[in-house]
Amino acid sequence: MRQIIASVKQLFETYPWTNDVFFLFIILTASYLAFFVTTKFFLTFAKRFARKSKTRFDDILIENKVLHTISYFVPLLLIKNLTFLTPLIGSVINMLADILLILVTARTISSILSTANSYYEYKHKSKRRPIKSYLQVVIIINYIVAIILVIGVLTHQQPWMLLSGLGAMTAIILLIFRDTILSFVAGMQINMYDLIHVGDWIEMPQFGADGDVVDIALHTIKVQNWDKSITVVPTYKLLDNSFRNWRGMEQAGGRRIKRAIYIDQNSIKFCDQAMIEKFERIHLISDYVKRKLEELERYNREHNIDDRVKVNGRRMTNIGTFRAYTIEYIKNHPKINPNLTKMVRQLPPGPQGLPIEIYAFTNDIRWENYEAIQADIFDHLLSVVPEFDLRIFQNPSGKDFYELSARIHSS
């Protein structure tokens, strides 16, 4: 044993670098063991505590690997404090340890900021006031500072000396970070003016975006379209281009119906006595017909109208009565929001007939339910049009021409 020790001592004296290699091996082994013990016991205990804890914050710390990143400080600090054992390469090891400590610190800060954002996103107000873009700016600045400190360690210069030389590089920095600066300013304006929340339904046809906002970040805004595809829109483009936000629909509690029925103008006429008696038996408009008849009779009597000629005075029409029926049907429909606009209006006539437009809001804004409500309303209205001696306008089809040709040949 004494001979082995003497041989090793003689080897160290003959080749001094072997002394540094030996102790470097010891330092690295000790640092690895320290890292293993830290991660094995400390992180295991932390994970168990997080699982048992009722708070969400510690779970997010584990998910973002904050504690795992912090555990790297133990072996690095141990290496840095044991470099005196390797005098030949101690300065190099010390410099490498400083660089790794700077990078681990930057990574830790970044993980903590990501954890803060993840925790904030669980709060309801995060959809109205997302902070992800701001934290991403801080993370970028954090890594820039880390890079400057690493350069300072490598060049043996003070960090502020390097910062003083950045003035000449301002134009280059602005060019490199142009999109970042524009996106940051856009993010501030989006939050300041409350333009978009996570969960809002937006439309940007120029980018093919039509769906819900799922993420608002510094550089991009992710939109999940209705076909489940994802459209990524640059944040600053949101202010360069127009977009539609359907949030107002959700806040109002109603989704708009704006669709017209086209009436064949050849079917429009004055009401005769048989039609009036028929309309009086329709529950929704029976009171309307009585009031209207009294109003017209009073007007014609006061103005001495000769009602033997139909064009004299005022008379009921089947199209006007149909409009009255439609508005009453809309008002009494259980799926129409009673607090929002309800209107049936006549649009300018055209080659496709006379448009009777229904303008109302459903009380259910869910897409599938909205479409079902709208379809039910128009199913009914299209079915009752013939009851008013009206016809729906429709361009002639091949069948129409075939039947016309058959009648001509048969005659």
C-alpha cells in the first residue's frame, strides 16, 4: 500500500497535470452525486407534496420544471468552490462554471415567468387581459442580458462596457427585432383597447381565419377554425388589417337572423271577402285583421271613398297580411330573444321577386342550435306562404320547361 501511494506521489510530481486530472475526476464525480441526491430526494419530495396539495401553483412549478432547473445550481456551485484543487486548469473550469451558472439562472427566470403565466391563465380575467406577450418580452430581455454576461466572462470585460458599445448596433438590433417590437406594441394596443380575448370568435378572411382564438402570444395569435384547422396570424398584422370579432353577439345573448323570402310579385293582390274571413280564423293575426278592417273602414268613410272600385281608398293586401303574420310569429317564437330587435321588412323588388326579410336574434348563440332555430322558422314560413294566396319565386328548372313543352304538344 505504501508503495502504491509512493508511486502515485511520484507520478504527480513528475507529471503535474495528472494531479489536476485526478482532482477534476473527483470534482465531477462529487458534483454528479450531489446532483443525483438533489434530484432524487428533493424533487421526489416536491412532486409528492404537489400531488397532495390542493393549490394549483405547485403543480405548475413541477410542470414547468422550475425545481429541476434550480437543482443544477448545486453541482455548479460545488464545482466552482472546488476549483482550487486543480491549479493548472482551475481558471478554465471556473470560467465554464460561471457561464453555466449564468445560463441556468436565465433558464430559471424564464421558467418562473412561464409558471406565472400558466398560473394566471387559470384565472377568469386572463382571457380579457392576457400577459403572455409581456412576459415573452421579459424572457427575451433576460436571455439578452445572459448572453451579454457570458460574453463578458469570455472576454474578461465588465458587462456595462459591452452595453456601452450597443449604441452603434441600435439600427441592426431594430432590424433584427423589428417583428418583435411591432408585435409588442400591437399586444399593448390589443390589451389597452380590449380588442381580443382568448375564446373570442374572429374572422380575418385575408388570412383564412374564422374561428375561436386559442392563444395570444408575443409574435402570433392562434385561431382554431371551425374545420378544426389552426391559422396562425402575426400579432402586428391584427392592427394592419381589419377583422371581425363576434364577442358582442355573445355578450348580447343573441345571434342574428337576417334572411329573406322571395315572393312572386304576380301573386300579390287585394284581399277579397273570402280571404279576409279566412285570415280572421288565423290565431296569430285575428286581432290584427279586426283592427286593420276597422282602421281602413274609418279612413275610407272619413274621406268619402267609393269602395266599389278597388284602387280607391285603402284595402288589405295578402302581402301586407303575410308580413303581419310573420312579425307576430317571430314575436311569439320561444327561441327568439325578446330584448333585441325583431323586424320584418320589405326590400326593393327585383328580378328574383319581392324580398320579405326577417331580422331577429335567437336566444341561443351556439352554432348548431342557431342553425336549427333558423331552419325551423323558415320551414314554417315557407309552408304558410300559400295560405295567403302567395307564391314563392323560383327560377324555372328543367322540369318546368319539360312540363310546359308537354302541355304545348298535348294541345
